[in-house]
Amino acid sequence: MPKTAELPLEKSAPVLAAHLTRVQARFSSVAFRMASSMVFVVLLVWLMVEMPMDWRYGFSRPVRAIFFMSALGVAGGLFTWFGIRRALNKPGEERTALAIERAVPEFRTRFIASVQLARELDGPSRSLIRALINHTSDFSREVSLDGVVGTVALRRWLAIVGGALVVALVMWLLGGSASMPLLQRALLGNVPVPRNTMIVSFSGDLVVAAGDDLRIEANATGVVPAAGHLRIKNAKGVRQQFTLDADPLNAAHFYRTLQSVQEGFEYAVVLGDNETETARVRVRPRPTILALECEQRWPEYTKERPQRCLPGELKLLAGSKLALKLKPSVTLSEARVLLMGAADKPPVKVSPMQAAAPTPGQIAEWSGIVDIPRDGVTGITFQLVDEEGVASKNMATYRVEIVADQLPSVRVLWPVRREELVTSRATVLIAFEAKDDFGVARVKLHFGVNWAEGQPVKVIDFDLGGTQPRSLTRRFEWKLDRIQPPLNVGDVVDYWFEVEDINNATGPGVFVTAEHYQARVVTEEDKRADLSSRLNDTLQGLNDVKAGQEDLASKLGDFIREKLGQK
């Protein structure tokens, strides 16, 4: 005989399937409500135990975190075991049907029989099975199935919840204004333990440079005492206690200054009936410079290569850049270069430095470039801050001597005399030599006719051929007949030189000859007379030289004869 296929209960007996689903859902609902009641009781008990103990002993945050995680762990375990596990393992259809049979004996096994036979409606007894299912379905509509799932344990836990709520409410009311802060602390809030004296702030964890004074402070509200205490325990376990004095201007502010701290310690502040959590003071050495490299980078116009220089011999050309690289004693978070002026003045300039990528196991080096101004700087020093905020102090100042770019110079090679007599059509020969330590950019000839101080002048700009030589010698034939308006007899032409160098950093440097040369316009007769007079002066000079030589030769002969006669 072929085996018949089983039919889903929802199709063959929908009424019975609905009853089974409701009973199964009630199993899960009761399990979740009972598990929730257990969790609620556990959390209430945790708060009722921890909050008074925290008020008494002032637990640190890690200790409160242990209580918190323990309570959550127990509550989570109970909810998983009695709630989630039971909901996931709810009874199947046949077990649920048996439970219904036990709770409602009136079914007389018809319910379980209908559930089992409903899957085989295609068999030879189909009509009898259908009749049984219909009869059981009709009967089940008149019967209450609420008692199938027992709720005795649930009611017991609900009663426990009610009792715990009453106890918790009474304790909350007894706690008064302290209840809310204690609840916040139990939930890991960062609030102080509620006391008559409330410490609203204190210095907390600190980092101090070795040898520095340390000021520990605290502020209080509520019942403010006249003084407080500072409890200290050093690394060796030695305990000390100091008085915290109240600020004369603010009685709620307390402080204590510890002189020249050399080692780290733990401390707590006690004010009235309150005490802070334990804080740590760590002592670190101030950052220093282990090695310092300096390089002068000359201004571009000098065309000089960078030059290494010793930190103690910083003689720098104005307009240069000083490249610095330092190796610190500890890892830094910040480094700055200070250009110092006079001793009684603040830094002229502060320049930040940049950290290089550190190699594994080594401290990163820092480098920076500072611009050297024209003047006003007498030295450089550094400000270093390590990764924990400890700053350097009283670092060495390296002397800086700023050397100004020398002005260019010009020397007139011709004419020799300051004043020359010329005619209006004469050509004046001028020769000059201009020099600069890095390069001559321009040479100009200024002149004015019958010129007086403050009057405008004319300028002849010499063509240097696009070069910028360090030394330049030129001769110039100045044709006076090209001067407009034309010169007249009696006019005096003043002329002088101006030289400009190639300094485009702090310059340019400009030099102007202080003494002027003059060309006085005379008639041709006067010029010939001047030339004749100068020729006579030259001849007379030659005669004087000849006479001097003859006299010297005579004296030399007498001296030789005298020496020979003595022998």
C-alpha cells in the first residue's frame, strides 16, 4: 500500500493549528517576562548594593566598571538562559497538544489524536478523521486554554520585582540629593561622590619638569572647610601628608606648592568629608639639544654656495637664510627658533621647525630655515616642547653677528685735478674704476650746469653690456657740445658718480662720490694760457728733479771719497 503524503496542520486543521500557535507563543511570552523580571531584580540589587558602598568608600572608576560589567554579565546570562533559550526551544506541536490535554482533560485524547491524524487525510479513513477533527475543533472553541502554560513562577518573580522596587524607592528617598549622583556614578558617570563637602575640581594627573615647583589646587562647594590635606605616596611607598591652604581671596579654593619636585608620586586631595580619586604626578627631564648643525644659505645675488658654520661662530650676511638641524634628547611635539634682539626685548622673530620622519628606534630630528634680517638680531635660541607638554627652559643663546653687504665704491682715475678749464666744444676724458664685493649693477654720471644744492641734475647711465662684474674700469669721452642748452663762457659744470650694487635682498647698496668734479667753460685763449702755464709748471718740476739728482750725485761722490780716504 503506498504511503500517503503528510499535509501541513494549517491546511488540514486550521483551528487546532491556531490553538497550538497561541499556546506556543504564550510559552515564549511567559519565558521572556520571567527572564525580564529576573534581570530587573538583579539590576536593582546591584544598584542597592553598589550605591551605598560607593558613597561610603568612594570607588574609583575602574572598580565601578567591574561592578557594572558583573551586573550586566549576570543579567545577560539570566535573560539568555531563562528567556532566549526557552523561546528558541519552545515545545513542538505534539508536545504542545499533550500539554493542552493535561490542562483540559475534557478533550479525552481527542486533541492529540486529531493533531496526529490530521496529516493523513488521504487515507481510507478520511471521513472518520475529518469528523474527529471537526468535532475537536468545535469543542475547542468552548474551552479556555489559558491555563495550559503555568504562570506560578512568573507571578512569584513579579512579586519579587514589586518588593525590590519598594525597597529601592525607600533607599532612594533616604539618599535624598545624593541618590542621583550615586546612580550616575554606578552607570560610570564621571561625577564626584556626593558629600557634605563637594570637590568640584582638582589638578588631577600632572606632568612636571624635573626640578620645577608644582602647584596642586582644588575647588570645593557645600560645606567648605577652613583647610584641607594633600596625601602623597612616592614610588617607594613612603606616605606624606601636607596641609592645603585656603586662598585668602577665595575661601573655596585650596592650593599647595611643592618645591623642586624630583620624582613622581601619587596623591589625593582631602577636603572636609570628601576625598578625590588618586592622581599621578610624573616627572620628566626638560628637552635639550644633543647636536646642532648650522648652514648659511647666501642670498641668490651672491652666487655663493651654502656654507656650514659652527653654532658659536654665526657671522651671517644680511639677507641670508640660516638652515638649522637639531637632534633633541627626547621626542618632541614642537620646536621653534627664536631670533633674539637686545637683552631687554622680546624675540625679534619666532620660526617653527619641522620634524623629520624618525627611523625605527630613534628620536626624530627637527629642521628649520630662518631669514636673517638686515639688523636687529644678536643671537638665536630654541624653544622645545616634548610629547607630554614639558618645555625647555633657559636654553643656550648662540651669538649672531649680522654682516651688512658692503657698499660699492668708485675711484676717479682721470682727470687728476678737481677742476678743469674747458671750452664749450671740448671733449673731457673721464676714467673711473668701480668695485663691489659681489657685483656692480649700475654706474651713473650726474651733472648740472651752474648747479646748486637741491637743484635737478641730469644723468648719464653707463651701459655695462649686461654684465655684473665685481670690478669695472671704464673711460668715457664726454663731448660737452652735446649738452643742452649749449654751454657759455663762464658756465661751470659739476659732475659726480653714483654706483649701485646687485644686492636685491637688503639693498641695493648705493654709493655716491662726496666730492664733485668741475669743468669751467673758458675762451680758447684762456684754455691755451692754462695749458702753457701747466706746461711751464711741468718743465719747472723737471728742472727741480734734475737739480735734485745732481746734488744727490755730488753728495754721494763726496761720501765715497771720504770712505776711501779713511782706508
